[in-house]
Amino acid sequence: MRYSAFSVLTQALRGHTGWKPAWRKAAPAPSYDVIVIGGGGGGLATAYYLAKNHPEVGRIALLEKGWLGGGNIGRNTTIIRSNYMLPGNEPFYEFSMKLWEGLEQDFNYNAMVSQRGIYNLYHSDAQRDAYARRGNSMLLHGADAQLLDRAQLRRELPYLNYDNARFPVQGALVQRRAGTARHDAVAWGYARGADQRGVDIIENCEVLGILQEDGKAVGVETTRGVIRAGKIGMAVAGASSLLAAKAGLRLPIESHALQAFVSEGLKPLIDTVITFGAGHFYISQSDKGGLVFGGDIDGYNSYAQRGNLPVIEDVCEGGMALMPMIGRARLLRSWGGLMDMSMDGSPIIDKTPVENLFINAGWCYGGFKATPASGFCFAHLIARGAPHEVAGAYRLARFAEGKLIDEKGVGAQPNLH
Amino acid sequence: MRITCPHCGNRGLEEFTYTQDAERTRPTDGGATPTPEWADYIYLRDNLKGPRKEYWYHSAGCHAWLIVERDVSTHEILSVRLP
Amino acid sequence: MTGFRLAQGGLVDRASPVKFHFDGKAYTGFAGDTLASALLASGVKLVGRSFKYHLPRGVFASGSEEPNALVELRAGAWREPNTRATMAEIFEGLEAASQNRGPSLKYDPLAVNNLLSPFLSAGFYYKTFMWPASFWEKLYEPMIRRAAGLGRNAGLPDPDIYEKTTEFCDVLVIGAGAEGIEAATQAAATGQRVILCDENAPLVPIDLPAGVEFLARTTVFGVYDGGTYAALQRLTDHLPSSNAPRQRLVRIVAGRSVLATGALERPIAFGNNDLPGVMLSRAVGDYVTRYGVAPGRNILLYLNNDDAAGLIPVLHQAGVNIAGVVDARPASSDVVHEAARAANAPVYAGAAIIRATGWQGVSGAKIRLAKGGDLALPCDIIAVSGGFNPNLALTSHFDGKPVWDAAIAAFVPGSLPPCMSVVGKAAGQGLNANIQPVFHSGFFPGKSFLDLQNDVTVKDVKLAEQEGFAAVEHLKRYTTLGMATDQGKTSNVNAIGVLAQTLGKGIGETGTTRFRPPYVPVAIGALAGAHTGKEFKPTRLTPTHEWAAGLGAVFVETGLWLRAQYFPKPGEDWLAAAQREVNAVRNAVGICDVTTLGKIDIQGPDAAIFLERVYTNSWANLPVGKVRYGLMLREDGFVMDDGTTARLGETHFVMTTTTANAARVMQHLEFCAQVIWKELDVSLISVTDQWGQIAVAGPKSAATLAKIVDSPFDLSDEAFPYMACMELTVCGGVPARLFRISFSGERAYELAVPSRQADALARALMQAGAEFGIAPYGTEALGIMRIEKGHPAGPELNGQTSAHDLGMGKLLSKKKEFIGRAMAARPALTAPIRQTLVGLRPVNPQDIIRAGSHLLPVGAPAVAASDQGHVTSAARSPTLGSIALALLENGPARHGETLRVYDPLRGGDFTAIVTHPVHLDPEGHRLHA
Ligand SMILES: Cc1cc2nc3c(=O)[nH]c(=O)nc-3n(C[C@H](O)[C@H](O)[C@H](O)COP(=O)(O)OP(=O)(O)OC[C@H]3O[C@@H](n4cnc5c(N)ncnc54)[C@H](O)[C@@H]3O)c2cc1C
Ligand SMILES: [Zn+2]
């Protein structure tokens, strides 16, 4: 059933008896033309765009080891933006931003894409200049950007700590089209859209091995049996190295824990997204009223999906340094996700050395905003065998070749990206 | 997480800095030749679950580099020694 | 009985009345009361409105699991939204207000949401509000946001202060009930150091042996790795606002822990079960026994287990009428029958409450009898018990998943965090006698709420299941169940129960959600502690800070350092001051504190070999008494840092690093020395803080220095040429190190003395140079001069550049091993297309180049494809005007070319000429002037 105000109204009058499951609970068939592994944002969007843009590929299945959306797609702090600096990145993220702008009408699901803007604060001349470089790059790529000085910023965000700051706020790089989206709804919307276009979404189906014949991937072993496939795309984020190892590959990736935090619900207080430039802290407020905030990754390899106290304290220190009004707001929940941190901080969308096996990984802490483009471009690659033009830089070989996309310039140490 | 530094004793996570795993061997100098061994060493990681050897630096302590064996699935510290 | 306070009983101090205000109205309670008990004693039943439907709500529980009675406590900047009235101890003058309501608590226009509720089913917003797209931000979202949320943040800086401590013990006991006290006493008896924490303040003193440290009002809210527990101690929350610390974050490092947190009661859902007056049975008992308050005068009990029957004698002895006992179990039980008989209360075995009746409060209940037929029972409180859930949240802060124990119809702890044990009710012991699990009475007149705060009903759960959100985590996310401030303490298990019924599955297979920290919400201020405002990070001052401040210097944050940025004379702005300072250096002499550069002392027989390997250029041949510029790469072949290193002796070097990279270089060198080449005999130590270092630059620098250098040290060019260094004494015996190096391009020296002497040295230099017109200079002048000289600094050493990019390819020795050697040889790092360092001068001298501008070919469209580089650093030279450094594709081949300097962000668009990066004195004559 199409979702609309009208359908909600008529269903309300019928006691909501007509709603159907958002997606079928499919059971695996013995074989598919394409298998996408991973029911996170990347995998679901890939399945959706494969079915929508490349129906010629044939039968598609998406395999998720647990419940759909239980990975990072359901754990992130929901920021979407296209404020990147390097030419390898900016076209891709701006493409993603444009897809966000039409997404809800496209997949007929309200994912609460909210273009409430993002402010990246700067605290020194050097930081301002770096943001100017970045902002100009964004404009050259057709995105929007604005550089505010202290007085302009103070008019827009009067509640920041301007007068008693260790690192005085001097201004901000602003992207007005950036914002947030409801993470779970993005997963559900893509799942529903993919399902309606015939994709089998198979939950509780963990891929245990990649079947190979003559150096080609021909299927997967799963907790629900062997499933054969013509092409296999992996989009398993924090579990990328584990899955790649099953195909005999090592990746330029480490898995790290990133924590996120939400406060108790409050009446509207912060109507945008703010990133502190002198500490590890960023914040927005959800539509339910919770302050959603976070900071740096915990800094050590982890598969535990949880973090430790020092980072929590560090994040809250940053928060209080920047907006001392949140001191009496209470932290309600904290959780962690497994970040697939790549060696240059940028993602990989590429073929692998194993024929017919494709990889989508290395999203670090920024893959949510990428979800639409990640799926769009991965679907393109799987269907056409060649990269989409905005994702051409995301090759595996770029590391060995030295063609890195290192926005922060910290080199091959993932916990610094 | 708490790490027992052989020099300083049992200390909190906030005093230490992790940089990389200690599972790989650094290639010996082979001249100004970017060999595949070097590329693998710099960029590729096993990144598997379970006990791993890692380099940690006692940055807010004695500045010793430590080889810490740690289960990355549970965060349990299994052993700590000097390189 | 005055109001609802019983004539006797309870542990409050009846001799100490306490006055407070709720919603502007004055009330009186007793010392020991919580806001909830005091309000109940005063007959206030309606205390708040729910999240979604804005329905009237009253006190439901008696502890931190309270979902309904949330208030805004205190006023002004101290206003603290979402405070549980059940946890707020009253004090004289306390002010509290209800929240999430219209102009008054009684009449809330948004309660219309309740009438609209058929349309506001679980997840309704995912299905609509999509058209037109632009309306979401403008209309729908603000509407939803205003209606949602709970209390109001004060919007003002938090005026309170917070503390942090770390405590160590052998055993941490969590919960000071009988079981916890027992565990603590036992552990102390064996000589172990024990910390015992309890969320509440005991109303009667607890008797504890020596060796037990008792922390009252202290909630252990998180379990972390390495036996670390996070606890929040509420120091003054029970007192009027003051300057004393409000709360303390206690990090407890414990050898082992004992969880003795007891159990939390769960309700049974029925129609209108959210009306004020529907309460947990144990809470009703608590109000009677702890506070001497009877929440009602005619109480109906609804239960499915024998534990809750304990309330019957309590009420009876307190003289409260029991309207009846509705027992969901077909035969009820002997325990219930006997207790009820003693209290003259009728028992309705096998019955169910269909719904509560009343407007803004319970006035009765409609029940379905076992044999059929309905009965209306008047009552003013419905005390409900669906059994007890072990309070096991902390057991699942690691991977532990609670396990369903059918015998007691409750989740019990699964695998535990290391070194934790669970005792008593928290472990599921002595709980839920003769329970028959019932989560919902089974009838649907009116709404049957599961999550009272987020307004999630039994129907919402069924609808979610129908729409495929039947995994427990999906259910939670789709309906928001368990995500309110009470974290589902009274709702999660019931929802899983209802879901299991709907699915026709066992509860065990249906699953549970795990608990995440914190166990109760914790003020962000407490997690931040004292590191806020100016104390956010330490401030490092240079040893000449006082001196510079005395001269009116303006300071700038450089990492953690504060450095003198410029020294304005009256009437000068930053630019005029900086240009004057540059002129002083170029024409006479200036001094600048350069202590912040990292200084690493390197000693040992293998020190020279070590430097050979960490720098790209050669070091073994550097004579003692000489300084050399060095370039350092990362292992991946990109530039890491640069600086000068002096050879003070055969086996003794002092390295300088950039200010920004000091710590990182130190860490890197330690890695090289301790891990990569541990066979090398070399020791490193950072001496950045030990030596104060001052640059003396300008044609008159030698003459100035000559006046403070002790004889017999010889500063003549022959004895002490460019790039020489020596150890000497100055100012009559102060040990010092002198380096003839130059960042400014002038004849210059850097003089290092023990830090405590640096202030005196600066003053001595000023005096010595007075006759030459000496001027102190700051980082602005420093920046102008280094750009004039084309020296790369932070914006060029940005971690993305190779040696080739910076024009330093020839510094990569071909003859030796060094860090980054192999990877720097990758063709991609030297490809001509790479952006490499150049200089820029505007074509029109009026134009001012700004860092961050991009470089496009003249005439090319302003699109990404035309982007060929960017301006890294720009300066306003007093002699050359606007100059800049830039990274430009194929830069060295393009000197003389005119380019478009494009800065749409700030409205800049003009042309500039590409030059050699060294704008001034490329031959270096001035170094010897
Ligand atoms: C705390 C936090 C905050 C973040 N904040 C932001 C933000 O504000 N903005 C932003 O852009 N990004 C953010 N991110 C990053 C973003 O969430 C991720 O980069 C992105 O979600 C990763 O892609 P994904 O959605 O496909 O991953 P996931 O949702 O993790 O999907 C991977 C899926 O693969 C499944 N899987 C794994 N192994 C197997 C197997 N063998 N077989 C079958 N299935 C398997 C997993 O169960 C999982 O569901 C944040 C992340 C975290 C953790
Ligand atoms: Zn140590």
C-alpha cells in the first residue's frame, strides 16, 4: 500500500487493520543473480537501486545476519552533509545530498530528512583558512557553503560560549542544505522500496563463507544454507575485514568503536547541527527532543560495539565548553557502533581481486550521509562492472599507489581519521 | 580498560595511546623501491576478532611502547610486555 | 489524617516541616519526604502530562524507575527539567513545576492529540508528511518538535560546579538493601576494602563495619572495561542551590563487584491504566511505610503473584480501606485469601480489570469477573503488580543478555561482566511467588498503556508486529517503547510479553533488548566535571609570558600554548603592529619567544645513526657545533615534520620540531627507538619545557647578543658562522645554548636558557638592543616573514604533501635507509600533476590574496574541473604587499603564469602571478648581513 496522509486517514478509520508488513520476511532461494550482503544502509540502498535502476541484473537477494538495520545504520547520529574538501570525495557526497533531497518522494517513506544546516566552528585563523579552502571547494562542486565570522555566527547561535572560552569561537563554515535524517526510517524505507521491487530481504542469515570456483565467487555459505549467485556485493561496514578474510582478502581497514549519546527529551533548544572545532563534540536535537551528540572514536580496535568512560567524559567536556547550558540536561542513553575505519579516512567502492565479488566499505564515522550515493554507485558498479563517475576515486588500489583521499592528512593510522 | 605498564603499574585507559597492531613485520629496507611488501605493511590489516597483539604508547606516563595482547571482542587485556 | 498523611508511621521527620512550591502553589512536607511523597501527602494526584497525547499523569512508582512524575525543579539558570519527583528530596523553598503541558496542568490544549490518536498510531509519521517536500522543515517538523520533548532547558549556562574522583576498592557492592549490606559486611570481615553504594539516602542510619565506605545518593550507572564502574554521587541535590559542588562523578576501580539492586515491579496493562491513581503496588507500600503517606483512602489491588499481597496488611494496619483484591490467577492463593480476610477485603479470583474510570484521576475500576459479568468498584487508587523484574540492567552493559526464567516469569541475568556477582532479588531469588504471568488484562476499552511516558499502548505493539516490526529491537525503534527517560524499566518486559503473545511464541524466544549505560540519566555537567570554560584544556604559557603581557602583547591560542601574537603600540591594529615588527627585524633587530617549538634531546653512541634513519637527509657527517635542517617523513612517504637539529657533541643532539607536531614526533621517535631499531643505543627526552628559547633576528642581532654573551665566547662570523651552535653562558653565568639559525631570513640566532631564566633573558635582550631599536615580535610578524621567505609551515605541512610537493625532493637521500624511503618513491607522490609549492603575487597590487582561495586558469569556468590548486598561506608584507604561498598543479613549471584566484566564499575573484615560493632575498644574502 502506498503511504500517504490519505492512507493513514482511511486506515485510522478501519482500526489500522489493513497495514501490511513493511517488507516480506523472505526465505532464501537456492540461487540469485545478485546477492548483497549486509542489511545496513549501504546494503539496503544497493539492493533498492539495483532493483530500481538496473532491473536487468535479474533476481536480487539481500542477506542480513541479524535484524535489519541493527548495525551502524541504526546507531549513528544521523548527520547528512556534503562539506568535503578533496576532489575524490566532494562530488560523491554532493551527489548523495541531492539524492537525499528527493529520497522520501522516491521511496515513499518519510525518513524525516531535515535540512536544518550544519555549522563547523573555527577557532583560529588557520582553521578558518582551512574551512575557506573547503568551502570554496564545495562551491566549485556545485554544493552550498557559507563562511560566517564571529558576529554573524553569534546572531545565529547566541547560546554558544563566546565569552569564557578556552578556544574562542571565531566563526563557522555553514552548509545550509545539510542536516539530519531519521536513521531507522532510512533503512526501513529502502527495505520497503527494495521489497516492493522484488528483492528478497532475508534476515537472520549470516554469511559464513564465500564460495569460489576457479578464482570466481559463485555463492555464499550462510546460517540458512548455501546460496549461489552470479555476483556478490559486500556492504558489511564494521565486519568488512571478517567477511573479506572469508574470501582470502586483507583490507586497508581497522574496526573501531564509536560511541553516541542522547539526552532526555527537551523542548526545542537547538535547531541545527553544530560541530565544535576545538574539541571532540557535535550535537543536534532529534524531533523527539533528545540532544543527539557524539565525539571521537574510542581509539582502539574493537568488535565489542561499546566504548569506555574516557571518551564519554571527553565528549561531555567538549559539550560543556561549547554550550554550558546543557549541563543540567541528562545523558539518557549511550551506545557504540563498529566503524570500518579505512587507512585514509575515505571509503572503498570497487571490485575485489576475486572475480564477481564487489566491496563497499571503509565508511568510517561518515557513511550514513553517504547511504543513498553509496547504494546508487555500488549498484551501478555491480550492474555495469565499471565505477559510477562520482565514485571513481574509491578504488582499493589507491592505497598501494599512493593516490590517497586523506581529508585530515594523518596518514595510514585509522584512529586518527 | 586498564593496562599494567611494566614500569608504572596498573593505569587507566586515558593514559595510553593505541596506534597499530603488532602482528605485522616491518619489511627491511629495500632501497627506494615501493614494494608490495611495503604497501601491505603500511595499509593492510588482518583486523580479525579475538586476541590480538597491539602497540600501545604510555603517552601520559613513562613514554614506553608496549606490546599489549588484548581480545578485541571483549577488551580483555591478556598480557603486556616491552617490545 | 490531614490530607493523605497518616497520623503515624513512616520514617520522615515529623518535627521538621519543609515548605515548597509546586506549580506556584505552596505546600508543606517533612524532612525525608521526596517531592512525590509530599505531593501525595497533600492530595496532589495530577503531576504531569504524557509525551505524545498530553494525557494527565500522576505518580506511578517510588524510585528511579518513575515514568510519569517528571517535573522542572528549581528556577532560573538552575532549572532542571525531567526530574523525577520520586527521587527529588524536598528542601525548604524548593520550587517545582509540571511540564509538557499547556498554560495549566489541568487544561492542556494539546490533549487534543488524544482525540486524534487514531491517526497518530505507532510510526504514523513515517507514512505521511512527505508532500510537498519543502513543508517538512517549515511546517511539520517544528509542529512535531514543539509537541514532543518534555521539560524546558533553562537556555542559560549551568551555574553549578561538578567534581570527579577515582576510587579503588577490592569489592564494590551496588545497592544497600539487606542483601547488599550483608555482602559488604562479609567482604569487610575478610579484610577487603569495600565500597557500598546506594541510590537513595537511608532514612534510618545503616550500621556498617570498618572497611566499608558507604556512598549514599550514589547511583552506579555504568560498567566499563577493566573493573571500572561509573557512579554519580548527588552531593547537594537535596539542598537549596549554593556554590557547593552539585554532583560528583565517581570512577570506581574494583577488583570485583556484587550487584544487590533488588527487583523492580512491573504493572499489568488495562484500559486507562495511565490515569493518575494507578500505581505500582510496592510504591503504594513504600509511601505508607517510608513516608507515612497513604496515596488513597480506598485502594484496589490488582495482582498476579503473592509478593504483592504484602501490601494488604500494610494498608490494613495503616487504616486504609481496601476496595478489593483483583487476582488475575484463577484460584488466587492462600496467601492472598488470608491477608484479604484479615483486612476484610473481597478477593476477585480469576478476574481482570477492564479499565479504570475517572476524569484526571481514578474514581473506580470496571472488572470482569471469573464467572463472567462485570462489576464496577469505586476506588481512588489502583495498586497493580504484574510481578517483579530483577533489576539487572548493569549485568548487560557488556554482552550479557538476560535470560527468561519461566519458573518466576522474569528475566534473570545472563552472562555477567567479568568479576561481577549478583545476589538476592537481582539474581531472581525469592521473587514472584506463585506468579502467573499476565502483561495485559486482555480488554481494549480505552487505551492500555505499556510505556506510560512515551504513550505506547498494547495496540501499538500489535500494530508494529502486523507491520513486520516484530524483532524486539524493531519494536522498540518503531514504537519508541522503552526509549523515554525511565528507559523502559516498567514497560520493556510487559511489551515483550504482549509481543510474545501476539506472535504465539515463548518470551524466551521472542527475546529482550539489552541495557546500555547509563542506568539512570546523568547530568552532562557531571560527566564533564571541572573541565569547562577556560579550564576546558590546560593552558601552556611560555616562560616569557609575563614579560610579553607587561608589554601589552595580544596572545593567541596555538594548540595548548598561548603565544604573543603581536605587541601593539597605541593606535595600532594587528596589521600595523605586525608590519612594524617585521620592519624592526628586517632593519634592526627583534626578539620572539620560540619556546613552543618541540625540543627533543637525543643522546647515545648511536644518536647519529638514529637521526640518519628518522630524517631523509644525511646526518652522520654533521660536525659537532653545527645545526642542520632536517625533513622527516611518515612511513607512508608523506611529509611528517621538519625542523633543525643541532649537534652539541659526538653523541648528543638537540632536535626541534614544529609546535603543532611536537608530541606526535616524540611518540614517533620513541617508536623508532623502542620498537623498530631497539638495537640502537639512543635515549630521547622531551626538553620543550626545560629550555626557554628566544629568537634574536635582524642585522643588529649579533651586536645585541654580543652585549649579553659572557666572554670568552666569540660571536664573530669566523668563529660562529651561519648554522653554527655552541654551549655558552650569558648574562654573567647563565648556561645557554646558542644556534645561528634563521626562520626570518635575516641574520638570526636562537638562544636557549633554562626556562626560569628566559624572562630575565628577554628583558636583558631588550635592554641590550635598545640602542638599535629592538622590538619584540609575535606570531603574526613571524608568519609574514616566513611567507616572505617561502618556508613551509602548518598549512603546507598538512599531512597531504610529499617532499616533492614542497620542493624538497632533493632532501631524500639516495644513499641510506630512512623512514618513508620506500613509499616516498611511489610515482604518484612525484607526479607532475601534483600540486606543488609556489609563490603568488596579485597582478593588481590592490588585491589581497586570502588563504583558502582556489586557483583556476584564467578564463576557465568556475567549476571543479578547472580547480588546479589553492592558496595555503597569505601575508601582507610591509615591503612586498600581498604575497602568498600556494599548492598548484605542476607548480615549478608555471612560474610567471597568471592565474585566477577564486574565493567565492568571501567574494574574491582576481588574478595573480605565480612566482618562486621565496619572495624575498632568494640568494640568502641577508643571513650574513
Ligand atoms: C555512533 C555512530 C555515529 C555515527 N554518526 C554518523 C553521522 O552522524 N553521519 C554519518 O554520515 N555517519 C555516521 N556514522 C557512520 C555510519 O553509521 C556508517 O558509516 C554507516 O551506517 C555504515 O554503512 P551501513 O549502514 O551499511 O552499515 P551497517 O548498518 O553497520 O550495516 C552492515 C550490516 O552488515 C551486517 N553483516 C555483517 N556481517 C555480516 C555477515 N557475515 N552476513 C550478513 N550480514 C552481515 C551487519 O549485521 C549490519 O547490519 C556513525 C556511526 C556510529 C556508530
Ligand atoms: Zn609506563
